[in-house]
Amino acid sequence: MQQKTTDFTKGSIPRHLIAFSVPMLLGNFLQAMYSTVDSFWVGRYLGPEALAAVSASVPIVHALIALVLGLTIAVTTIIAQHWGAKQEEQVRHIVTNSMILLTVVGTVMSVIGILLRGPLLRLINVPPDVFEGASVYLGIYLSGLIGTFLYNAAASILRGIGDSKTPLRFLAYATFINIVLDPIFIFGIGPIPRMEIAGVALATVISQIISAILALIYLHRSSGLFIFKPKQWKIDFPLFALIVKIGLPAGIQQTVVSLSALSVNSIVNTFGSSVMAAYGVGLRLDQFAFMPAMSGGLAVTSLVGQNLGAGHEDRVKDSVRWSLIIIGGITLILTLVVLILPGSLITIFTGDPRVIKVGAEYLRFAALTYVPYAVMFSLSGVLRGAGDTLAAMVITIINLWVVRIPLATFLSRLPQFGIKGVWIAIVAGAVAGSLLNYVYYKTGRWKNRVVVRHDNLAIPRQSKPNEP
């Protein structure tokens, strides 16, 4: 079969990290462009209330897709280790079963989200002037969520075999389509009626479905990893169990992050639509600052997975060292840019003076989290590559639900802090998470979770996938 794969078990570690991270960095940029372009059109032409409606919907979407994204992390880990061990036929078997499992789980989550969108919006204290728009946006967006699930499933498979360029190409097509469709659906052109917020959601759904279809066709025709013949789809329940075993903690971790975002949103929402809009714009900008760290962390997962599968523990340590140097350096530069130009960045999305003031204040605090998160993403990439998603989940719970949320709740109620109390809590949680990840990485206990075993790894024996 034609492959655009990379063997991470040999060659220069920093070169692999950069070459593999850059397409994912561009991919993350394109994904952020989905929401950024949406925010631009909505914030500039539909007003602060409409912008707040879209912003309020984002954490709910993230919460609903969190479990499925956790399972895709497991897929990348398992495939990377088997690919590193040169077990190609087993990789093909894993791909087929992964698609079956992710399609079923993803569809269920989509239906649940559509049915419960109203109660979820009320749960996070969305104000009346924003509620209707948020409900409309969510209903349309969630109806096409299967496109997001299938694209991410295909992308996770390709990352596991060392191909980060192909998912980028499909995502670029989808982003271009979204950019073109946004103004057409928002304002209406020719026979297409003016849809406003509904148009934003519809444009995103169409573009995501297109990216999913392209990715599935590629897996079938060009890589040969996915076969469209149901009779060859042999369900492997022990493999399902292994994917869930690794993916469930990762999914819970993603859910914890999303629920934390919902909780923070709930607190922010009590300060009114202007603060909601400012926070929403700030989060959009945060996406770009986090991109190098997130891309680098995903690259570390694939590098570590393949090298542990091949039994090269020394290359795992080099991957960590180089990722911290490269990712940390880039993130530090982005931190300085945001600290110097917070107000100018917010004005890209809105001309409202109140939104600009609060948004700039948020960015001054948020910039202090970028480097700690860079460290966290690099080290958690090691844990995911080894299959130790449980530890990453526990650390995330501590930094978000033991530090961030209680502190945000407490400080925001004090008159001398108000909304600044939330920003302080966000910084504290990031620092705590970074320190906890470093301490756990140094213990070396993550080595116990490797799926493909080698005698030359300095780790004790692990239970087989179907053992308790």
C-alpha cells in the first residue's frame, strides 16, 4: 500500500518532532479557524449577545465529544505501539474495530446532546437574552457531530502510523469551505435565506462532514488500512475492552476538562453578556497560543508509542527533553506577544469597549498559563504514548477540581476580586497541573502500562488486555 508514514524508532528525535508537529500545528490552526471565523462574523455583524450565544455553546460541545476524543487517544497509542513493533496486519484489525466502536459511541453522544441541550444551557446559567441563540446553534451543530467523530478517528489512526500530513490536507479543504459558507449562510445570498447564528452552525457541520468523508476514502483507497466490506469487519471484543481501558480514562480526562470549562463558564456567565463575550474571545485566542504545545504533545504520544513498541526506552527520554526545549521556547515567545498586545488582539473580534477591556484583562492572566501548559502537554504526551491515561486523568482532576474550580468559586465572590478571581484560579490550576505531571513522570510508573512488551524495557510485567 502507499504510505506516508514515519518510522520514529530511528533517526533524529528533534527532526521527527518538528516534522511531525508542524502539520498538526497547522491542523490545529485550521480547526481554530473554524471557531475564530465564526466569532469574527458573529461578533462584528450580529452583536455581543449573538457572540455570547456561540461562546456559551462551545464548552457544551466539548463536553459531549470528550469521551469519543478520549477513545481516539487510545487508538493512536495502540496503533503506534503495534506499528513500531512492525505488526501491520494487527494495525489493520485495530483500525476496523476502532471505526465501529467510535461510530456507535459518537452517534449516541450526538443524540444525547440534541435532546439535552436546553437543560445543559440552563445548568450553566446562560442568560435569557442569549439562551435562544445558543439553543439554535447547538441543535444544528450537534446534528452533524458524527462528521467530527469520524474525522478525528481517521486522524488518530494516521497519527499512530506517523502520518500527520494527510489529515491536514482534508482539514484545509473543510476550513476553506467553512470560510466560504459562513457569510453566505449568515446573511443569505440568492435563494439561500438569511440564517444568522443557525447559518454559522450549518456551515461548520457541512465542512466537518466533508473532511470526514475525505479521510475515510483515503484510509480505504490510499493506505489500505480500512476496508469497506462489512463481512470482513470482525468485531474483537477483547480489543474493544483494551481501547476502552486506555481510552476511558482519557475520555474522562477530556470530560473533566470540559465540565471544568462549563463550571468556569457558569461563573463567568453571572457577570453578564459583555464578560461572557470577552471570555469567549479570549478562549479563541488561547487556542492559538496552546497550538504548539498541543501539537508537540500529540507528536510526543506518537514518538513514545512507536519507540516503546520497538523497545527503545532511551529514545523516549530524548523525546521528552527535546519537546520541552522546542515547545517551551516557542510558547514563551507567544506568551510575550499576548502580554504586550492584549487589547489589540481582542479588537480583532469586537469594537465594544467593555468587551475589549475585560478581554485584555483576561489575556494578561491567561498568558501566564501558556508555558506551564506547554510542560504539561509534553509530559502527558509521554503518559498517553505509554498507555498510562489513568494517571493523566487523576492529575487533571486535581488541577481542575481541587485547585481551579474551588478557587474560582471562592475568589469570584469576594468584592475585591470579582471576575479577576476566576482569572487567578485559572493560572493556579495550570501551575499545579504542570508540577504534578513532572513529579509523576519522574517516578517512571508510566512504563508499567505499555501494551507491546519487550524484555529490554526496564519495567515489570503488565497484565494482558483481558486480565483484571
